[in-house]
Amino acid sequence: MSPRSASVNEELRRRSRERLLQATVELVAERGYEATTLGDIADRAGAARGLVSYYFPGKRQLLQSAVHRLMHLTLDAALEREPRSDDGRERLARAIDAVLGLARDQPLLMRTHMAGILTAEGFVQCPEQQRLAELLRDTVARYGSPDVDADYPLLRALLMGAVVAVLLPGAPMPPARLRAELFQRYGLDWELGVPPAGGPPGGTIH
């Protein structure tokens, strides 16, 4: 049997990493962060336990990469869904709705992720985060920003703040209210993206 080519080995490594990231999202969403071990993640992914340490320095970094991957996939699906649109305002609306949707649909996972970012270890620069950043930067550029380098970090900060507000224990804000504020900030019509039922809170947004 001839040895595998470098490209085949690279594809196998990519698939192994993807399985670990997907298993992390599933288990943390089901059990919470503390109750999920690296061994559990490896078992769910069908991978050798040593692979987790090979790809990631620790559980916190693994979780950040896993959630960034989920956010990237969710955002990409929202931006590319039919009917496709190259309109920058529509794409920004879809991006906002995608991120708020994750906070609504995956509260335990997203709350754990945000808490991890605020630890001393901070924000992890990883391939998954870079892919997410590229999508958001492209969205800001298509929206018509004259200074993407300044406006992309602002959008990221506003979206992170909205996620925290939705998930704040004891004093959560309704996603529709936050959507209205973000849409007003960027001059977006309420009907863009995936508007929630019932119309905008507190009146009409033009």
C-alpha cells in the first residue's frame, strides 16, 4: 500500500478538527462547560483523546474555536440563503439577525462563550475566528463603509454587546428591542433580513 499523499493527510486532519469542534458545540450545549470533559469531546467525535491536545492548548480555546465555527457557519448560511442578495443593507440585516438568533437559540452555549472571552485568557485568534471576521468585514464593506478597518470592530463590539444583553441573567433584553436599536443605528428597514413577528417594538422603523 502506497503512503497517503500530503493533501490526503491534510484533509484527514481537517476532518478530525471539524469533528472535535462540532462535538464541543453539541456537548457544551447539552451539558454545560464544566460538565463537559476533553475526553467526552474526543469520544463524541470518535477521535483519539491525544488529538484534542494536539489541535488545541486547552478546553477554553477549543470552545472558542468551536463557537466561532458555529457563528461562521450560521452567518454564511444566512448571507447565502435564497433569494441571494448582493445588497449591502440586506446582508447587514441578515448578519445582525443571524447573531441575535444564535443568542436566542443557543443561550447556554453563547453565554459560556461570552464568559470565556472575558476571562484573563481573552480572545483566541484561530482559523475559525478569522473566517468569521472575514465574513463580517465583507458585510461591512458591502454595506458601504468608507473605513472598514474602523467600522468592522465597531460592528463586532455592537453584536457582542447585543448577545450579552440577550443573555444577561436576571435582566435579559428582548432580541426584538436590540434588533430595533441596531437597525436604527445602521439605517436599516425593519423588513430586511428575517423580521420577527409583530413588527418593531415601540413603533415603526423606516
